[in-house]
Amino acid sequence: MRQIHPVGFHEKFVASGVYTYYHNYTPTGSAERWSIHELPDGAQLIRVDQNWVSGSPKNILIEAWQSPLENIDSRIERVDIAALGSEGKQGKATYIFEAGRVQVGYSVDGKYQQNEVLLPSNCIPSVNSTLFVGFQFAIVARANGECVPIYACHPFLTYDVKVEKVGAVIGETDTLSVTGKLLKARRYQIVHPCSTRERMEILSENLPSAWIDKHNIVLKTEDLRQESIVAMLTQYARRPEPPKS
């Protein structure tokens, strides 16, 4: 797995995995590898390595820092992205999220620019990654059917990105087989752009779906509107949970 910054000696392993992508149930050759490590203060460092067979960018590395999970306002505070696009085009971006704004620094083919974008107070970062879908919709679900603003992080799209709103329909709990283990997951259906709660329910049969476990890790996604494009968690490792007192 490629990384922007190597794992430090002070980081403790939390989890890792690999998503394999399918089109009409046939592997596409694209994959997303990821890992999560805990820092001494309880924050988490999340790393993602994406390799796309088609489209652009073809190779993307993502790192995100999330404040300690025990904090009631735990959130992603920083996102770093490095990407290799078509014809060798290179892009790097850093997003630092603060109350009501994000500081953005990015370079495309070595040309650096910086900007500040004002955001709604409840805005959350959105990263084009299957792993981050679970983190994102765990937050969206807390809104109990209301629309939540998101800000998309992308190495080649900075000034043109607008704040959009998404919602989630929370469905049944299911049991999925992942690497030979049976894991329980809740089904979330993604509404983007957002609609009223009543409209969400009407559209629910055709909405993209994600099955997310209790750790907010996506086990499977499915989008019937795009001929069953599916991401499956084909490798998954997690440190043992501490015994209950």
C-alpha cells in the first residue's frame, strides 16, 4: 500500500482492508486499499490508496486526521490528497477544516495556490472514497432524515467545488459474509442531491446503498442505476476489541 507519509512508530494499528470494484458482478481491476491507525492522543490517521483502471485521476493517495472518537464533536480536521491524472498530470491538495471555514492549499503540476472557503457550521468533508462513505453517513444519519451540507475534497477541483446537501435513508440490519466472517451491518441509502424526508422514502428503492458495520466501515455498496456497480470489502482486519468491564 502506497502512502503519503509512512506509518510512524507511535501509531497503533486499528484496522485495514481492501475494496474490490465490480461492474455487472465482474471485477473491473480497480481497487482501494486503506488503513486506520491511532495516534497517542486518541485521534486517528486514515490512509487510502486508490488504483483506478479507467477514468482520471488513475492513482490517488488520501490521508485524513480525525479528532479522538470519544469526543462528542469528533470530526475530520485535515485531508491531504495526492493524485496522478491523465497524461501525467499531478495534483496535490491540503484541506484544513476549522469552525465555519476550510483552508485549502493545492498545486497542479507544481503551481501552488491557497484559498479560504466559508462553510456552514454543520458542513462535513466529503472524500471520493468508499471508506469515507461510512464515516460521512454515520454523521449524516445523526441528522435524523434532515439534509446535511457537504464539501467535496478533490486534488484537481478546488475553487469550482460548491457546498451540496445530502441525506440518508436508514434501512434494515443485515448479515454479510466478509472474508469468511459473518458481520452485521446497517443499510444506508444515499440521497444526493437531498430531498424532503417524504421524497426520500418514495425514491428509496432506487437509491445507491451502502452496508456499514458498527465501526462505520463500509462492507458493500451498490448502485442499481449504474448497472450494479458494486464495491466489496474483500480484505478486512481489525485489532481485537478490549474486554467489556
